[in-house]
Amino acid sequence: MKSDQTRGLRTFVAQCVLGGIGLALITAVCFALKLDFATVSFCYLMLIALLSMMGSFAASVVLPVIAVVCLNYFFVEPLFQIRFHEVQEPVGLAAFLTTSLIVTTLTFRVRRNAQALVAAQAAMIDSIPGMVWSAHADGSRAVANRRWSEFTGLQHIEIGAESSVYHPDDRDNVVKRWRHSVVSGESFEVEARMRSANGDFRAFLIRAEPVRDQSGRIVRWYGLSTDVEDRRRAMEDLRAREREWREVFEHNPAMYFMLDPSGTVLSLNAFGAAQLGYTAAELIGQSVLKVFLKSDWHTINGRVAKCLQQLGQSHNWEACKVRKDGTRLWVRETAKAVQRPGNQIIILVACEDITERKRAEDALRQSQMQLAEAQELSHTGSFSWEMKTGALVWSDELFRIFELDRAEKPSVELVLQRTHPDDRAGLRHVLTQVERERTAWEYEHRLMIDGRIKHVRVVAHASTTTGDESWFVGAVMDRTAAWNAEQELQQAQNELARVSRVTTLGELTAAIAHEINQPLTGLVSSGSACLRWLASDPPDLDSARRAVERMTKDGTRAGEVIGRIRSLVKKAPPRRDWLNINDVVTEVLALIGTELQRNGVLILTELSNDVPCAFGDRVQLQQVVLNLIMNANDAMADGPRQLLIRSENKEADEVRLSVCDTGVGLDGVNVDALFEAFYTTKRDGMGMGLAVSRSLIEAHGGRLWAAPNTPRGAVFQFSLPVGGERA
Ligand code: ADP
């Protein structure tokens, strides 16, 4: 405020001095030239108007008053006096004074308005939210608004090589472009970094347009510098991101295609092109059909059309592509048509190589087919059983074994329904136990389907692949054919055993005849004696009764011998029972013991009283014992003849019977060969005895073997598994 006052005072003084000098000069010149009152008045008016335009209002008011005095003093008669001679003289001076004051006031007002206008304009320019500036027509510095000054810290705009406003790297370009615009009159536009007041650089878009007069001559340039630093950074970020995405796009191990609506490749990534054996340039501009089989073109066109119909919607499919070298490539494609700015429609396609997966699927399919064939061939079905949910998954073969339609939903109940009624309880028990204990199981049972019986064997255990012990996998083998074959084999073996028995009995005819002959002879002699006792007078009834009793005994004995022979020859199916092996030995000895003794064989028995019962077929075991005893008898044809039959219970779970002889022994003999069918060293032997005996013992779950006896002969012995029962 104070400086304003000082400035005003200074202006006032300066104007007064200037006015005074001007007034003195005009007065001197006009006085010397003897100019009249009116001319001098105009000269004074000009000076007053001139000073009013530059000076202070106060000075402009003081000056006319002094001018009136000078007019009166120097140019109104009487000269050099302040006096009026005529009436019109004060009127003239008053008119001059009034005119001077009007001119002064008007000039002052005009000047003030002009200053106000300039100030308003400056305020307006300063309030523009941007950095604006102007330059002269020749491009030289002009003015800039407050924002420009605030940013740069400069009061004046400088455009030139010497300007420190611009970044050194941008300066030349700015100057060059500005000069070009100034010379050519073309719009000026350049992007350059400008230094801020604190020394930082920020990017600006600097634009300027020329303002021309009516003749088209450039009178001034007006410019706007827009801060584009943030935009530039955003653009740089965008570009960096675009570069990153481009990298991803180019090197992502997936194929990307960009197609136009006609299916022409607009763009694709290098990886995609390389996968197909092309370079990107070889495919861009080509129809995408180029990488498909001709037979698929119709389908591909249809898919493109579908994408175009449903803009923005993704579609998936699998397709087979053809590489440049003709090999195939399976891909899973995801495609989507999108609208770009400018209404351009493009189709984006991402493809994932699934060739390996396809190959694996094919291999899987193949192995499944092979498995199915193998299952069919071996009559073995497979299943998985998730116990938690009860869900069962069956193989085709299992449906065939159970004779169920593939559409049926397998369940444990269905399995039980198809199980033979007699086996259901057992199977249910096993399944319940498995569900509870989650242990592996193996079980054989029968199915009954439409009255037909099938034999199946189930083997299952907890899946090792899932690691879930409630998840069972298993196999069901249809053993019906094998079971039937086993039955037939069993039957054939039984038949063979019977034939073998009959043959053995044939060899024993003499012994058997003797065995029967003895009681018969006894019968006859007892009968004769009885008759004699009855015929005596008086009849000796006691002796007769005793004779009859002997007869009964002998009859029974003969009957027993015949019964045994009959049972050995009978064509009866094998029947297993709990039996004592000692009884079997006794029964055989009862049949052939006497004959052996007649042959001079000393029969010794060591039959343990403590042998447990074995579960077996009495006739078959008799056959084995008979066979071993007969062989021992044969082996002892020459030399000492001592036969020892021993039963024992060496191991808790088996009973063992040994037939030891003092015969030729087994020196130099391949013991295993003895048990082969048709192996014999006898002139009239068949070589079936030991083979049949071994198969009979093994059918009982036992073993039959041979070893040398000490000091001579051989020991043939067999073991049989035993139950808990004791003899
Ligand atoms: P086969 O009695 O008809 O020869 P086997 O199968 O009963 O048929 O016997 C086969 C062979 O085993 C006999 O021929 C004999 O050589 C031999 N063998 C059997 N038992 C004895 C034994 N106790 N001592 C020595 N060799 C024996």
C-alpha cells in the first residue's frame, strides 16, 4: 500500500515537472511566434491530453489551471498582467479550462478502463487451468500466465536454444519446430520435458496457434502447455504392461490366434506358430483352415459362425490340427468373438495341446478294451466298492457273469439276490466282516440264475492306489467251467482209483479166497460138529450151541470180508467222515494180514492210541494203505520180511502213517519218479498204485512221500490234516 502511494507521488511529481517543462516550451515557442489565443489553447490542450494519458489524475488537473494562468498572462491583452480586458476573455479561458478538465477526465477514464480490461484479461488468463502463453509474430518472447510462471519459476517465456526451461534432450527439437511454425505459420505442437521451479522435469504437450489480422498476417501466437507427465507415465506403464503381456502372449505354452470374421489369421503368438511348424508371418493373413484337416473345414466354419452369433460368449471344443509337415496335433480350443473399439469384430482363440492326453486316452481306451477282452477270455470280472457310500462299479464282464443288463445299478443286495440261497448267509457274513474289519477277502460261492448254478471266486482288497481303506477293488472269477472240469477230473480220478482197487483186489484173489475160505471151512466143520452133537443120544445141546455160535462168528467174519471187498469195488461216490487211521490199518490187515503171514512176513504194528481223527474217505484211505502194504510185500520177495506199520501224531495238526519194510529199498532210485503214472519195475505191474495213492492223499490235503529205511528197505508214509477230534 505504502509503495503504491510512493509510486503515485513520484508519478505526480514527474508529471508536474514534465508538464511544467512542456508548458514552458509551448509558451515560449507560441509567444515567440506570436500565435493567437485559440492556437495556443489547442497546443496546451494537446499537451494536457498527452500528459493525462500517461500521468496521474492530480497532475492532469493541476496542469490546466497553470495553462489558464499562462494563457491570460502571455496571450491575452494587456500582456503580462492577470487581468481581463474584455468580457469574452474570461469566457474563453473558462471554456479552455472546462475543455481541459473534460479531456483530462475522459482520458483518465479511458486509461483506467483499459487498465481494468487488461487486469481482467490477466486475471482470466491466470485463472485458466493450464499454462497459457503468447508470443510475438516473430516468435520472440511474450507473456505467460501465472501458472506457467509458477511452474517454471520464470517471469518470461523463453523459446530458444538458450532456454533452460526445456530438457537438454528436447530443447533442439522444440526450437526447431517452433522456428518452423513461426516461418510457415503452421500450428505448433511438440511434446517436451520442462523443468519445474524445483528442478524436476515433467512432460508437457506444447501447442500454439497463430492469430492473424484481416490481411492474414500473423499478429500473435497463443499457446497452451499441457502437463502430460501423468498421462505419459500411464502410457509408459501401459506400454510396459503391454510388453509384458506380449511376452506372455508370445511365450506362453499355449497357442493364441486372433481371427477376423472371415477366419483370416490377424495375429498369433510365436509359440502357436512354432507348434504348427510355421513362422507367425507364414500364417498371418492366411485362412485358419490352413491348419485344419479338409474334412473338418465345414465344422470349423460352423464354429466360427457360432462365435460370431454369440458375441462375448466362450465356446470350447477339441479339434485336430495339421502341422506344416502333415503330422497331427490335438488341441482343446476356447474361442470367443469380441467387438473392438471401432466396431471391428475379432475372434480370439486359445488352444491347449492335448495330443499327449489324447494319446494317453487312446492308450487307456486300448488297455481298457484289452482288459475287457482279457476279462471275457478269463471269465473274470472286476469291481470297485466304496463302502462308505455303498457305490459299486462293475466291469462289463462282471455284468455278464451276473447276467445283468449294463443299465442295472449294481448293489450288494443284487449280488445277494443272485447268490445261491444256501450260500447267501455265508456271503452276507463275509461281507459284514469285511465292512467291519476292512480286510482283504477271498471267497467262493455259487450263484443261482434262472435255476442254473454258477461257481464264482471273489478276491478283493482295499485299494492301494486311492489310499482309502474303505475303497475295495476286487475280481470275480466265473469258475463254473473249471468247477465242472474239476468235478469231471475228480470223477475220473475216482474211477481210476476204483479200477486200481479192483486191479489190486484181482491180485489178491488168492488171499481173499483164503480169507473167505477160512470162515467157510470153519462153518462147514462147525456145522458137521453141530449135526454130530445133535445126532448123539441124548443130543449134546451145549456143544451144539457152541458149534452154532462158532458158525455165526465164522459167517459174520466171512460176511465182513465180503463187505470190505464190496465196499472197495463198489462204484460209490467218495464220502468223507471223521475216522481213525488205526481203524483203517486194522481193516486192511484183516483183509490181507493172513496172506502176508502165509508169505512169511512178520507184521509189526505201532498204532498210537493218541492219534486224532482225520477227515477222509475210508475206502480211499484203505486203498492207499493196502497199496503201500502190497508194495512192501512185493519189495520183500527176497530177503528178510519185516513189515512195520506205525501211526503217530508228530505234529499237532497232522496224523502220520508209515509203512516200513526191509525190502529192496530205494538205492539208486529217483524217488520222485516212483509217484509218476505208469512207473513200474515189476514185470506185471501197472505203475499206477503210487500215482493214484498220492493224488488221493493230496485230495485229502495231505502228503505222501518215500524215504530209505534203516538198516534196509523203504519207508512210505503219508500225513493227513486232522481236526480237533481224538480217536
Ligand atoms: P506197481 O506196484 O504196479 O509197480 P506202484 O506205483 O505201486 O506200481 O509202484 C511203482 C514202483 O515203485 C514199483 O514198481 C517199485 O519199483 C517201486 N516201489 C514201490 N513200493 C516200493 C517199496 N516199498 N520198496 C521199493 N520199491 C518200491
